[in-house]
Amino acid sequence: MKVGMKPGLEILRTAVLAAAALALLSAPASAAHGKAGLWHITVTVSGPGMPAMPAAARAQMKARGVNMPSGHTISAQHCMTAQEVASDRFPFNEPAQQDCKMINLKTVGHTFSGDLVCSGQMTGQGHIAITYETDEHYSGKMAFSGSASSRPLQMNYRYEGRWLKADCGNVHD
């Protein structure tokens, strides 16, 4: 934990950073799902007793190209390559936290699902499901329960991705 940061704010920072990275990983990335080009991704995080994100943490996220218009909404753009669209890997193979892993991965129709299991500074488990309504839009959710820095943590995530255009311009991540 950073010196001077309240434990609740550190928990929020950890959880939001994890959600932001997962949001970028949750961009369409499986065969016949999504299309190449620029995507706008939004993740909304909610949970009981969530403190507002400190201005310094929001500034750090913005410096990484992640916009947080409110304390609990993250938006970013992701350039989906043709290789990502053509790949047959599940879009959540690489969780943001190194002590987290995805298990029970399934693809049924246009819906991807799996369980996130974390052990380490953040412990707990969650279930995620993402459905591609079209090749230009997906939505989904994840519920996570556990603890971070020895404090209880219950988070709900809502994901949405919208394809904007074929040309990514200078957005490449």
C-alpha cells in the first residue's frame, strides 16, 4: 500500500486497475466474434461501500489512456487487429493481477464465460460472462467476492464494447 493512502482507497485502486486491464482484455478476440478496427470499451464497477477514486489514481489511469468520467466508470479505446479477431483464444486468458487466473472457460454460441480466481494480496473469485450481440457490440458482467489487503471486497462489473470504425488512427495497444 502506498504511504498515506487509506486502506479503502487502496482496495478501490487495486480493484479498478484490475477492472481496467480486464476491460482491455475483454475486447473481442475470438474467431467469428467482433471485427477489426477501433473499439470503445466501457466498464462500470459497483459494490457496497466503494469509496470514490482519488484524483491522483484517476490521473494515473488517464496517463495510461484510460478515461474515468466518474469514479467508477472506465472507458478506453482498443485497436482490435485482424489477428485478434481471427484468433481462437478466449478473451480473458490473461487477468490483470498476476495472482489471478481464469478457469472453467467456455464458449457457447456467442457467449464467453469463465471464473476468475485470485490468491495473493487480492483473494476471491468471480464469474464473468460476455455476449456478442453482433460483431459490432458486446456486453457482459462479472461478480467478484473476496478480499483485498485483508478487507472484504464485493464488486460488480458491467462491460460494454462498441465497434467505432475500421481505421484505428493512432490508437494501438
